[in-house]
Amino acid sequence: MKIISIILYLFLSVGGLTLVKLGSTNINIALNNGTFTFQMGLKAMLGFIAYIGSFLIYTFYIIKKFDLSYIFPIITGITQVLVILVGIFILKEHINIYGIFGILSIIIGITLLNIK
């Protein structure tokens, strides 16, 4: 169940961020004459809900089951790498050599953290 919770967290976190990014053109926040309005498209709404779900899994399950000093850098690193890969392959963003070295550094760090 521990591994499933981490996979679900990563899927909801990265998926949520991706959907919010894809739906960000339909997000409008305004304050007119004392009236606050907030509008969000379907993609952004689903992304927001997924991201909240990832936060709840992280807060109420993962933190309880793992040592925080161990799991936080691992999950954060994996999330960063996955977000970069989504940016490259789905959002068609570009990465430079420093980004590649950054990804490799994260992977090396995660590997070192897992050496018993």
C-alpha cells in the first residue's frame, strides 16, 4: 500500500499540474466594484482537484508511513523529474544542457538516498 500511495501521489501531482497548465488560459480572477469573480475551465478544474488529492494523500498518508527526512527529498525529486519530462514531451517545452545536468543530479541524489 505504501508504494501504491506514492505512485498515486505522483500521478495526481504531476497530472494536476499538467492539467492546470493546459487549462490556464481559461482561468480568470477579477475584483470589480467589490465583487470577486473566479472562473476556471474544465481542464484547470480537474487539475486543481487532482492536485488537492495529491496533497491530501501526501499529508494524511505518506507523511505518516515514512520518515519525512527520507521521503520528502525522494518524492520531490521524482516529481521534479516527471514534471520536466511532461513539459518536454506533452507541453513541447525546451530543455537546455543545464536542465539535463539537473535531472541527472536529482537521479543521482535519489539513488544515493536509497543506498542502505
